[in-house]
Amino acid sequence: MSQLADLSVIIPTFNRPAQLANCLRALTEQDYPADSFEVIVVDDGSELPVDPLVRQYRNRIDIKAARTTNGGPAAARNHGARIARGRFLAFTDDDCAPGAGWVSALMTALRANPEALIGGGIRNALVENPFSVASQLILDFVHDYSRRHPESLRFFPSNNMALAAEHFRELGGFNLQFRTSEDRDLCDRWSDTGRQLVYAPEAFVYHSNNLCFHSFWLQHLGYGRGAWQFYQAHRKRRPGGSTIRGGFYAAMPCRLPLLIVRQNRHRLILPFLMAVWQGANLAGFLQAAFSRNQVTREGES
């Protein structure tokens, strides 16, 4: 396998050509040499192939497309990693537009910490959408808590993380059993190797997570189901361990209001959406737990 000097950027996509085009445009505007990184778009079984769109950018960046059956983003990312030629891998999503210094900032962090998993910053691109603002607020709260409690189970979202290709493959990539929370699981297994997770806020992406109330609820319901799956996987690796941190929930009444008052928009609805977030997460967690217990009882009968 020939090897690029630097980085392979892997983007899973599914039926979002307009968002993907915005992501690819941003990658053509990086302040890093275009011949020193490649872009791999993995089409996860979209209705229309992405090759015609990808071809529009081939004269500006080193880019190629691959197509898989619809196996979810974890499977798509793993496929991209298998064909990647870079020393390092970077993952983002089709609804993210990397800032102009994203690749440069990732490479600076990776060169300084080649054995670490790097997580970049995420900024909400849809400031008029209260549900998108709420999702960003949740992420900000998680980062805020992690910085204050470094002993907590840290993770970086899979729409902005980078690591050595060799270590990613040694780890086995993303767990294909996860449809959500695969990033939490990867970071947890990474921590088990004794390697660090390093935050690089300068390596930021603009996230266009266009949500309504229904999709906001469904997203966090899915995250709750993924949280149960992650809880089970973590306990299997560390018998007696738990992913549930009481301090995280205890911090909400103090820290969330401080983050909310800093918002320029949607202050009145954000407390309600924080409650919806927790309700959806709990519902998804209990739904997954009940389904698992139901299957277990049927198997024993």
C-alpha cells in the first residue's frame, strides 16, 4: 500500500448531497498543502451515487469515493480506513464544514502527540435553529464537565477526531454493533490501551445539524439506546465498572444555566429542550435495556 505523507480524511455519507458538497468545498479551502492529504468519501448506500459530485473536486484535492451497502456510519468509516493511505486518519461527517485551518491544526496536534487520539472543536452553524443550538449546548456541557473532571469517561464525537492509522487498525476500528455511541466505545477502548485523548479546539468544524422537535427527540432517543449498549460493552471489558457518573448529573443544575445565559438566542426554550434531552435519553436507555432483558428471557424459556 502506497502511503501519503500525512492525513486521510474519511467522510461517511448517506442521502445528503447538498451537505456533502458544503463539506467538500470547505476541504478545498484548507490552508494545508492539497497534495499532502487525501479525502475519502464513503457512500453508505445512498439512493443516488456520490461519484458525480466527488468528480467535481478532483482537480482541487486528492479525493475518491467508495460505495458500501447501508451498514451505518461505523461500517462506512471502517471501510474508508481500510483503503486510506495516510499515516493519520481524520473523521468528519457530511453535515460538517471544517474550518480553513482544520487540517493544519489536526496535524500540529498529531505531530505533537502521535500516540494520542485527537478531538477537535465543534461549532453550531445553524444559530437560528433552537434544536441545533440545544444540541451544541449539550456538547458544550459535556466538554465543560470533562475539562473539570479529567477522571471522567472522556470521548470525542466521531465528526471531528483524528489518530494514527496504525493504532486505529490495531484497535479494530469502530464497533459495527453500534449505530450510535460508536465514538464513545472507540474512545473507551482507546483509553484501555493507556493512550491519551487530547483536545485540540483550534481544529474545529461547523456542524449543520438541522433539527426539528421530532428529529431532536429521535436523535437523543437513539443516543439513549446507544448509551445502554455502551454501558453493556464497558461492563463486559471492565467487570463491575459503570459508565454512569452521578457527578455529571449533579453538575447540570449548576453548569447548564450558566451555559444557557451565555446564549444570544433561544434562552426561553433551551431549559425545556434540556429536559427533553434527558427524557429522550432515559427513554432510549430503558427501551434498550427492556428489549435486551426481553430477548434474554425468551432465550431462557
